[in-house]
Amino acid sequence: MSKSSLRDTGLKVGLEIHVQLNTKRKLFCHCPTESTSELNQTMFHRYLRPARSEVGEVDPAALLEWRRNRAYVYMAPSNSSCLVEADEEPPHPLDEESLMVALAVARALNMNIVDEIHVMRKIVIDGSNVSGFQRTSLIALNGYIEVEGRKIGVQTLCLEEDAARKIEEKELEVTYSLDRLGIPLVEIATAPDIDTPDLALKTALKIGQLVRLTGKAKRGLGSIRQDINVSIKNGAKIEIKGIQHLYLIPRVVEYEVMRQLKLLEIREELANRSIEPNQLKPDIVDITRLFQNSSSKIIRKALSNPEGAVLAVKLPGFKGLLGREIQPGRRFGTELSDYAKVWGGVGGIIHTDELPAYGITSDDVARIYSEIGAEPGRDAIVIVADLRYKGEKALLAVVERAKYAFKGVPEETRAANPDGTTRYMRPRPGAARMYPETDIPPIVVTTDLLAKAEKYVPEHPDLKYKKLVELHGLSSSLAQALLNDLRLDFYEYLAEKYGNSVPYTVIASILVNIIPALRREGLPVDEIGDEVLEDIVKALSEGIIVKEAIPDVLSYLVKNPGASVAKAVEDLGLKKPGISELDDLIVSVINANKDKLLSRSDKAFTIVMSEVMKTVRGKVDGKIVAERVKTKLREILNIT
Ligand SMILES: [Zn+2]
């Protein structure tokens, strides 16, 4: 979609960025924030149920999880979890270091800091918190951040505890590790001031960078996580969770706009067809007997269980709509299927817009239509083959979702897929999910506390720019690009450590030129750890590789996770020839082209140079090659 057509949709995007802090201890206990792998772990089980909030309501998202009736298994490593994570001991006082960092970030985001901090419990019963709630506290309100000359509102900054790490998910049992539970997170929520996918990315990068510049953010995969809210005119505010990388944000936004527009088209089509929502009835029909001799594998598998059944429901007037694509590779039928999966726990649905298929013949389809009393030219039918009780729940959810098609876009929380499309996850949580944490007294934000926080406030970008240009000699464009790069703090670290032997421009260029170029080629460069990048810079400083070889070495390391720079050098044939080997090569090139070189002595240098570089590019610095070529031409042919 073009920028202007996106603007015409009334696109509004808000971000919620979570950054893990690298503090000495966890937020509410004295365990370290380093995840440590440990074989000796204790394990325990829990069931969770929703509690009523302060206003006496039960949260819809919490209710969904409870209905799933799952057991939660927790793995508790003794060196990174204690009785607090297991909810067997009250929380310790809030970690002061985390609070300092949160206050510093709030200052840098021009926010109003609260007078008194109250720790609250937010109901979360997907098992990711042993207690059934996450502790969170509002630190500051109403600030802004400048991105590309725009002022983007920052609504809230909260300090909260990270959830447990999901290890495995089965239908009735989810396993979590407690090493991550309780690691401090700052959560920054922007206003929905963002109106293009690109600005959403730039804002997310800027916020992530700002927290990192405190020097107290964790790095690496999963240390920054982002949720986004997307809405368009006449659509709905959709919350999207679990976006793998910051760089996926623009695509997720675009696909969500596409989805909402397509759902609005379906609404219009239903109106054109004069279909009314009250024509949709939750009348589930058992059509098992039609499939006694079916050759469909899906159906035979379902019916192999004595509780198995084939159930169907009619969607009057929906023919053709279920097959409509609403995101790349996803149809309106997929949206219905998501509801069936989440609410009924079934593997999926079959609908008549995709039949005949899956071993269901056109004769079968005709029989289904007649059994249900549906019109083949007008109605769609949704079928589920599974355990009867699951199939019933699934089809009721399908009817509810189909009814929503008359309104357009249902408000919901969606989960991002790795390709940038999204799937239904759960209803939007209500406001009724907070209640006070009674184990921790309120914390007064004193001037003393604010003064202590001052040392973490990141340097202003203008000062950074000046330093990069004047002290490091970076070009204005390179410095500007670095100021917009998430790894600005990492650049500063590398520059400090290797700046004596590797030019600053080369270090900067790895981050802002080479990595983005490889990303455009589709390589998963964002999964690469900073330690790998440091290894490359170290190899440069030790003369093991030359700067021309960086793109090849980096893409090798992306494709071969865990490999060393030395292995890359060997496998890519980048082993540096010694001076005598280089001389041998030059001499052989000169000897092979003697006549040509003598007759065109003005071009001799260029000819030999280009021939030799074909072999040694990426292995030897061009300056050294040029020097040796000149020497040899003079020695052998007396050409200067
Ligand atoms: Zn602990």
C-alpha cells in the first residue's frame, strides 16, 4: 500500500515496548536477573482460576484461560528462582536500581513522574505468573518522544515484573521456567499518534535505543518485546502481541490494515445481499451418519474415537465469503477457524467454500447441503470433525464470530505470526483486571530518589551527534544513521574497546550499512547476538579479516549459528595469503601478460591490479596489494 492510501484509511498505531533491565537482582526478590541453565531443577504443578476485581467483575480474557482447564508445570532452577517466584513467600521490597532506571527513562521521555508509586496486581492466568497476577506499577505519565521531527505522545511508563518463560505447550498442560519470572521490565506505551508503518518502526527503535542508553538494558533476542495497537476508520482497535522483531512491525501494521479493510468489504457485501444477523442461528446439526464410509482421513480419524462426531452449522448468505483472502495466505474462513481452535480446542474447521477437498467429494457436499437444508448457491456450511463436546463449542464460537461480520471488525487481541500476518488469540482484556498489591507499601518519589536516578538519564541526541562527528570523524549521514540505530550503545562500547585499531567508520558501517543490507536480502540478521558482532570487530582489529570480507563473514555466521569467525574465514577461503604468496601471485600475473604490459605500460598497473584482486579480494587490504604490484612491476619490467 502506498503511504497516501494508508493515510486515507485513518490509520492509527500505538506501541507498547517492553525492555528487560539488566539489574543485579529481580524486581521483588534477590535472585539474579541472569538466566542460568541448570539441570538440577525442582518442579511443581498449579491450577489457576480467575478472581473478581475491585469492581467485582471477572475479566473475559482470564475467563477464557480458566475454561481451558489447563494444568501449569513450573521448572524452578535454584540459582535463578526462590520461594517468591513460587508464590510461597511475600515479595521483597521493590528493587531500587530498577526504579532508578525507570525514573531516568521517564525523564528522558519528558514525562510527569508520579508522587507515589503503588504496586498493583494485574490478573494474568495463562500460567505465565505462578500467582495468577503480574505486579506492575505506574511510574510516569504524559510525555513525548521526537521521531523524524514528529512529536509522538508517550502515555504511560510502568515498571513491572517479567513473566515466566514458556518451555512447552500441550493441550491440557503448559510448562514454564521460572528463571525469567520477576526480571524487571520497563513498559512504555505511546499514544496512537503514529500514522505510517515506517514511523511505527522508527518510534519503536528510538524508544528501545533510549532505554539501552541508560546502560542498564538487557541485550539480545527477547530483551525487547513489542505489542502494537492498530486501528483504522470504521474498523476497531486491535491489540497485536508477540511480534518477533522490531523490524516486523511495518509489515504487521500493513497486514492489519489490509485485514480490517477486507472485513469492512465483507460487511458491505452482506448488506448488499440483504442478510441479517438474526438469520444466523446456533443450530448445530450432527451429520456423522453421512460419513460412515468416508475416505477422508480427517473425518476417519475423528470418528475412530467413540466420542467423535461430524457436526455442521449453516451460515446463511455467506457463500463465497469464507474463501475471501483477508491477509496473505489467510481467508475469512481462517478467522472463523481461529475462533474454533481457541474456544473449542479443535484442530480447525472445514468449510464449503474450500470443498471438495480433504477427501470430501462433491457428492458429499451435495448431501450435506440437503441434510442441513441449506441453499448451495447462497449459504456456506462450516463443519468440524472432532470430539463431540469440542465440536459443539467450536461451532458456537464460529457462529458468534460470523455474526460479528455484520458489524465489521471485532475488538480482539491477536498474536503475530512470523510472516507478519496475525491470528485471533483472545478477547480484549477488560479494564477490570487490576487490584492493589497489599504486600508492598507505596513508595514516595523523593527529590533524593530523583537525584540518584539522574546518572542513568541518557545523553541528549544532539550531544551524541557532536561527539560522533567531531571526535570519531564520522560523516554526518553515518552519525545520523547511528543515532537512529538500536545498537547505538553497542557502537559506543565497540568504539571504546577497538577504536585504536579499527576505524570508527568501519565499526559504524557494520551496524548501519552492512546489517541493514543483509536484512534486505532476507537474512535473519536480527537473531545475531552482539557477541558475534564483537567477534568480527575483534578479528578486524587483529588483522584476521579485512573490512571487505565483513558482509561475507557476517552472512556466513547468520547462516551457521554457533560457528566462529575462524571457521568462517576457513570455509569462505578468506585465509590471508602471506606477503611471499602474494608476491608469487603478482609475479605470475606479470609473467603471463608480459607483452601486453610492455606495450601498454601506462595501463600496466591497472591490468595487474585488477587481475590480482580477483583472487585476493576480501583477503588482503587493497593498499598492500597496490604497493606490492608497483614494486614487482618496477623490479621485473622496469615499469614505474
Ligand atoms: Zn527469587
